[in-house]
Amino acid sequence: DQQVKQNSPSLSVQEGRISILNCDYTNSMFDYFLWYKKYPAEGPTFLISISSIKDKNEDGRFTVFLNKSAKHLSLHIVPSQPGDSAVYFCAASAASNTGKLIFGQGTTLQVKP
Amino acid sequence: KAGVTQTPRYLIKTRGQQVTLSCSPISGHRSVSWYQQTPGQGLQFLFEYFSETQRNKGNFPGRFSGRQFSNSRSEMNVSTLELGDSALYLCASSPGGEKLFFGSGTQLSVL
């Protein structure tokens, strides 16, 4: 049973445009959500997170939106840059399960110059 | 501040052998978690240690074990290696267990 799903394996956008990556979850106990960026054979790099008490969090070009009723979150990257090309993972955790993140399968983002 | 350091970076073993991987967390972080990444299963949680105690465990067989030392450094051990254990093993540290910071991983190949 996949509790965190990223239904789009890949996404291609033009440099300067907006990239929107989506993530759905099924476990209502999740109360903290994170986005990570990953290159092959390297560890994930933390991008941005959001607590379930918020519906939006911004950090520079990255904004995460959380819709609890739909159990859906999204990551917006504006403007997209070629250096953003990587695999993006969303992850979720519950307060009762510290240190344990449930990851989605990832979305490969390609930003074309 | 130095990041999470994992050693070795690459490892080749044969079936039936055992392996020990090492992780040094970010200074001041008391929580260390381990994850396995494979192409088919993605990133999966192995276990988490906090102040030398295993606080959380994933759904992996008993061949996978770990420990944490008083300086927060951690090791994980895999005994009786199987071909399916070939993976990127990632260690992550955190001040308290939520926002995780990952190391570069140990790429294990089992032949």
C-alpha cells in the first residue's frame, strides 16, 4: 500500500516557466510534509517543508501548497532554471513516527534552456 | 557545519558475506535514520536511533541491524547478504527526528 504517491514520473518545462510537481497521500495521520531534490547516486537534498497547520510555505523560488481535505500537496518552482533538473521526492511523516519518512516514487524534472 | 558523512562510498561484497556501514551525523543532531534506495522500491525506511536507542523500525528482515554510539555516530550491519540487498544506503540526521538531512550514501553491490 503506497501511502505517498507521485503520479507523474516525469515533467518537462521551459526555462523561466513554472514547474508544478504534485503529490497525494492517503494516511490522515501525516502531519509534516517535505520536498527533497535528488541527483543519481547522491543523497536527497532538503528543499522545503510544511506542517499540517499551514496551507502554504514559501522559500525563494520554491512554494509548497497543502490541501488537507484533498490529501494533496504540490511544489511550485518559479522561475524554473536548468539547474533545477533532478528527481524530486515528496515525503510525509507523522508525529508518532519520528525519523521515519514515507517517500513518494519521485518525479524527474527536466528544465530545458 | 559539516554535513552527514557516510563511509565507505562504494562497497562490493559477495552473497553470504556481512557488511557494516558507518554514518557520522551533523554535529548536535541526536537522531540518525537509515534508508535503502533501490530502483524498484524507491526510498524505504530501515530504522531510526535517538540517543543510542532504536526509536523506530521499518519492515526489513532481522538481517538488517543498527546501533548508535554515545557521540551519535551510527552503524548499520547487514548479515548474510543477498543479491537483492544491492542498493544505495542512505543515512540521515536530524535534531529531533522530522526534518532529515541526508548523506551521500553508500552504494552496495552484492555479487
